[in-house]
Amino acid sequence: MSVEQDLVERARRMALEVAPRGAEIEAARQIPPDISRAMGEAGFYRMFVTADRGGLEVSPRTAAEVYEALAQGDAACGWVAFIAATTTLAFGRLTDQAVGEIMARSDSLATGVFAANGIATRVEGGFRVTGRWDWGSGSPNADWIGGGCILVEDGEPLKNSAGLPRNHMLFFARDQVTSLDTWRVSGLSGTGSTAFAVEDVFVPEHHAAGVLVKSLPDRPLYRFPAFSPLAQGVGAVALGVARAALDEATRVVGEKRRGGSSAPLSERAHTQIEIARAEARLRAARALFYQTIDAAWEAAQGSEPLSLDHSRDMRLAVNHAVAESVAVVDAMYTLAGGTSIYAVSPLQRQFRDIHVATQHFMVSPNILETVGRLFLGLPTTTAGF
């Protein structure tokens, strides 16, 4: 068994372990520390750290399969794994020293938010940083937390080649960060995606991505479109939740009887049609999702930059996967009837989790607008695409 196959198998085994703890995870509003440590030990937090720095450097497909498998056990676990893995892509612009410090332990967790909500003022040896970031998924358990910042020197923001303020991710040690208790939400509660803030903290220069290291490594992982792995994390979690809901509904209708009938709901034609439709929708969406990843990853093995067509196709596949996953979960929630509304039913949590996942900006309707313009050959802004 290859390293990548073994990683996916670990995720499947862990999904079986975390599934019975779903209510506990949701009530805690974060991944319990023992599960977080186990996820780190399994390698899920360093899937996109390059091999020369002690990482696994797996393909985007393998990473997505890990998130999908974890989400079948608990959506929050899959979500935190993809946030952690994609955060480490910023390590491509950090020094070896910085990466060694941030990932010092085998279970080290680094998370972050790329949005430039911080101001980093240049001082001797580094930066003084103040800022506040929302959506800090996984941050309650993180050893290091990154935040996007505008760099300021001599009172003026540093500009990029387009004349806009430069956005750099700076990494803060856990004890420099104040966690804000904002994460009281309808779904994905266990992700611990609370806001966090720093106030006039010092960050050494080598912990600022892109300051000392100007160019990315010449490796397939960094030839892959930069924002695609983040979007694929949302899609993979959605697919995992949908599979879990379909499996749970199948179990329920095989046991449940209604209206004094001695036959289970599975004997009804309506039930059979709904299950068949859900299987078709989910399998088709999943096939397109992984097909586009595989095509882009094959192209990334060459030395040339990937064409915009690959980004277009992957982003379309992600949005489609999420939309179809929502349709499957909704259908299964309805099919199971009143059983779905009880707190002991995984279906009620899967219903809430999937609808929160749809609110991520990586799968907003704007993405489909951009994709449509590209297919139509219209002038299109593709920044962040």
C-alpha cells in the first residue's frame, strides 16, 4: 500500500472512531483535543508540507479523499483537516527555519485566515502586528495561527506590481493570540471557527510568508492553481456529508415502519426512487469532482503553468459537488421523516452542516458567474480563481 493509500485508509478508520462522538464535538464547538492530536499524528495536518521539510506532499486528490472520508464520520473533522492542510501551502514562502519551528511536533497544527485583516508595521527584526480575523477554523487547538496582513513601512503600505497593498500571511504563536467567543452557529459548530485577534505582537521576519522567500518551490504542488485546494476542501467535505446522510437514510428506511404497516419504508416505491436518484446524483458529482482534479494534477507534472481551463473546470466541479450534495442531504432528511429531527439522529446535524458549508465564499454563486463567462469567451476577472 502506498503512502497516499495508507493516508486515506487512516482517515476512513478515524471516521468510524469520531462518528459516535458527533454530539460531543458539536457541543464543544471545537474538535476535542484528543481527536485533534490524533488527526495530527495521522499526518492530516501536513499533507501539503513538502517532503524535504518533513511533510507528506500528497496530491490534491489524496487530500480531498482524506477530507471526504473524515467528513463521513464528522463534518467538522474533515473541515479542520482541509483548513490546516491548505494553510500550510503558505509555507512555500517561508524559510526552512520557520517551517521547522511551526511544525516542530508530529501533531503540530497550524491554521489561518488569508484575508488581510491585520496591519504589520516594520520594526527591527520583524513586524508589530494588530488585527482581528473571523472564521478561524481549528484555531482553538492550533499551535500556530496565521493571519493575512498589509505590510506597512515608514507609515506607508507596501505595494505589489499592480499598485495595491501587499497581502502576506504572518504566523503567530498560540500564546500571542486572543480567541474570541463568536462561534455560535447553526452548523459545523465543531470546527471551532471562532474569531481571533492579536494586539501589537511582535512577529519575526522569518515568520512572514513571502518576505524573505520571494518565489514558490518548483514542485507540482505549487504549479497547481493556488485557490483550488481550498475550494476542493469545501467540496470534499460536502461529498462526505452527503454520503453519510445517504447511508444513514438507507439504514433508517430499512428499519422504519409507518401507519401500522408491517413492511419497512424500503418496500415503498417512492423510497426506492429517492434512494436511486440520490445515488446517481452523488456518484456523478463525485466523478466530475475527482476527474477535474486528476486532469489538473497530471498537467502540473510538467514545467508549464496550467491553463485557465483547469481552474475553470475544477471550480465548476466543486460548486456542482456542493449543490448536488445539498440536494442529496435534503432528500434523505425528508425521506427519513420525523426521525430526522431528533438530536440523536445524525441526519439533523448533517442537514445543518451541509447548509453552513454552502456559505463559504469559495462556493458562492459568483464562482458560477465567472465560470459561465469563461465558457462564453467573455472578458473575465479571474483574480483569486
